[in-house]
Amino acid sequence: MSYKKIIEEVYERVKNQEDTGRLATYIPELANVKAASFGVHVSTIKKEDFGFGDHLEKFSIQSISKVLTLSLAYTILGEDIWKRVDVEPSGTPFNSLLQLEADNGIPRNPFINAGAIVVADILMSNLKNPKEDFLQFVRSISNNSSINYNEKVAASEKSVGFRNIALCNFIKSFGNIHNNAEEVLDFYFNVCSLEMNCKELSDLFLFLANGGKNIQTGKQIVTKRQAKRLNAIMQTCGFYDEAGEFSFRVGLPGKSGVGGGIIAVHPDEFAIAVWSPRLNKKGNSYKGFSFLEEFTTVSKSSIF
Ligand code: GLN
């Protein structure tokens, strides 16, 4: 059976399931999205792509952006990046402060907030105009110059971002933030506010299904070895304290965001983006998770 048919069938089934999730209202602006939205889009390395439902509606990609900031920082620092951030699953919520003190300000991994704030600091030290240069990087990977930040979402998060302010200052006290904390956070909040629809997201992440190479231009965005490692970190750390559960139920490298998006990658085959804004207790899209579980089961496309 083709992916298209399977996706359509699973989409219809999951669409009608009861959704016990809740919107991420801790960022006030995210409370304004249509809670029942549900879209899915797949892009394959054979250059097929198709989607269903609200797959062409933009949403806030939030923590999915952590893979993109890491990708850029990795190309700049190479393996030295791991002196600033580790690659171990944290088993804690995305905004936890818990392990930082024992770990001397080295975040467990780049996909929890603490780690992504350190990665933002690395980019601040290495880019001339961090916001513009990072946006340019994202646009070049996706061959799409319309991708942008949502200033309203960034400002909304900034107005209530007390946890992230605490995280950044705490890490700085250990010497692992080199720039002005307020400026690092301003950059971090903007990066989280990036907006995309499911099609743009799955097109963009194809480089990680394609050994780090842009499928349209043939340009190597990250090296093959770096792509392998980025996928490995998505597999082990992409869902905070639910990373084991995602491996167990879905079996693909992936990354979620509190905007309700999930991206999952099947190396050498496809990238698939799902969006449904109601989140489970761990901050991951309730329906997105269910959809991907059923999809990899029916299509036998778990990597395990
Ligand atoms: N911007 C969000 C935050 O820092 C990102 C969290 C997420 O998507 N899990 O809280």
C-alpha cells in the first residue's frame, strides 16, 4: 500500500478520536490557535509530497526550531560543540532546572530549553546578525524565502518567560553563557516563534533524511556524520521525558514543539510533519503522537 493511502486512512481515524490534550496557554499568544486543527504532510527523498487536513496552515514550530539552531551551530563549531552541551536524554520536562546545578551548567542535551539556550548563545557569538543570519539559514535549507518569525508570539513569550530567564542566568553563573543574557533570550524567543505549515516543515527536514544534503540544490547542509548524529539526538532526546515512549510507540527520530507540531524523519526515506495543537501532559501533541504511532505501525516504517 502507498504511504498516501495509509496516511489518508490513519488521518481520518485519528481525526475522529477523542482528544484529551490541552493548548499550551502558558504562552498567551498560543491560546489563540484553533484547538481542533489537525494536519499532516509527508515529503519523500524521491520528491513525492502530499498532505491532508490543515497541512497548509502555519503554526508556531517552537522547540522544533532547536534542531535547526543545533544544525547551524554544529556546522560552525564541529565536535567542539559538545564541550558546551551534552547528548544524554534528560528524562525531565523541557523547562527543568533540576540537573543543571549537579552538571555545572552543562545542559544534558540541546533539545531541552537549557541546551537550546546555550546553542543560542553559541550562535550569538558566531553570527554577525543572529536573527537575520539564522533566518537566512532556515530559508536556504527549505528553499523557501517566505519563512519568518512571528513577532507577536516572540513578544508574548518574552513577557512571561520567567523560567527561561532563570535557566539562562543560572547557566551564565557557571560561565556557560558568554553573551548578555537578555540578548540571548531575545534571540531564543524569536527562534521559537518561527512559523511554518506542515508542508514547509516536512520539506525542510528532508535534509536529515538525505544524509544532510538539500534535496533541491544538492548542497551539503551538514555533513553525513553530523546528519547521523542529529538524527540520533532526535531519537534519544526529541520528546523530553517522553523520548522513550516516542521510540517505543513510533520508532522514528523526531522533535516536538509546544505549538503542537511534531516532525519525524525516516533516514533515506521521508520526513513527516504533523500538527495538532492540543498537548498531552508532557507537552507533546496528543493527536500528533497517536497519528505517528498508527502510521509507523500500519506502514511498517518504524526504524526498529
Ligand atoms: N518556547 C518554548 C519554551 O521555551 C519552547 C518549548 C517547547 O516547544 N517545548 O518554553
